[in-house]
Amino acid sequence: MIADALPALAEAAATVAGPGHRTVATLGGNLCLDTRCVFYNQSEWWRRANDFCLKHGGDVCHVAPQGKRCHAAFSGDLAPVLLVLDATVEIVGPAGARQLPLAELYLDDGARHLSLAPGEIVAAARIPAQPASAHTGYRKARARGAIDFPLVGVAAQVVMNGGRLGALRIALTGTNARPFLLDGTQAFVGAAVTDETLTQLGKLVQKQVSPMRTTVTHSYYRRQVAAVLVQRLVRELAAEPAASARGTSG
């Protein structure tokens, strides 16, 4: 059972949309979820009245008019968990099947955020065996307690070794045009999970997330929430005993 072997993945899946949606949803569908933006996620007449955007029919991104690319945000819940689990995906299409690391499925462009060729679909995700001492979890901030896409979603995997970090992987969704693994977490290996460590980790998060005016929530708020969610989740996972089932992947 996924819930027993990879409870963090089940935890993230349970936050997707509502129960009715989840009964007909697929993992591949959530991984390939279209990017979203308040200037794109509108009716046809609204978009026409405000001039079409770079993602649909126009030549400008209304979020960042001086830029040359679309800043619509990726908001899938499952990708960050699978990223920290080092998953690969199997792609099937007219040219056959191929496998690639999940991170390579995504492009940093909201208008064309997937590296899939025409006719290709995500057929499967493969997760390698996880360290027995690893604890993995997912946390999500959203405007409502159910149904909503994440304003910010964070996944983390923590391995503790003698009261200090033996390994740390963090991934985020909802802030950038693609889900991504946080760079620089290796620098925290060997450190105790103290307030000072978490403060530095929060600063690292804020440097790499780039929430734009793609939702009704202020960008600064989403940046702060991203850092706080990571800090809380890492503290929680680091405090879990080795035998704990919650958030543990093995």
C-alpha cells in the first residue's frame, strides 16, 4: 500500500482538490497540471477585454510586462514529494517509451512548462528505495481548507544522524513556473536543527522562490509562508523518532 510505504505521497495526494476530483484523478494528471495565473485563469471574454496574455494568444505576460516569458505558476501537489524522493517518470508516446528524472519533465516557462513531445504522456512514476531512517512530509498553504490549489506547497525529506542532519532535501510548488528542488541544502548536513539553522534555511528558501502576482494573495506573503512552512516541516520531521510512521518513507 502506498499509504504504508510512502505516507508522505499519500498525504500530499489527500490534499489535491476535493474528494470527488480525487476519485477520477491520476498521478500523471497532477504531475502535468497546467500552470495557473489570475490573468490566464479567466473566461474568454475577460481575457479578450484585458488583452490576451503570453500564455494564450498574446505577446506579453501581464504579471511581468517587461519580461520575455510567462510567469504562470505550477500548482501540482504531488511533484514536490516525488522530487525529494528522487523519482523518475516513464514517458510513452508515438516514438516509444523513455525515462527521465522527474525534474527534467519541467521547464521554467509558464507557457510551456513540460518537456513532453506532441502525443507523449506520463505513464508511470518510479521511486527508488528510501533510506530506512528518512522522514518525509508535505505541507500546503491555501486560501481555503479544501479544494484550493496551493499558494505554497513544500515537501521535505530529513535524515537525522546523532541529533544532526545527515541528509536534507526540500522541494516547493505553487511559487515558480515549475516545481523545484531547493539548491544548497547540502550545506546544512552536519548541523543541528536549531533556531539559527532554521533561520538560515528560511533565508535560502526566500532567495529561490519567485512568487509573482499570479494569485489573489500578495507575493510577499507567499514568499514568507514558503519559508515558514519549510522551517516548521523540517523541525517536525527532525523531531520524529526512528520508528514513527507519519511522514516516513522507507
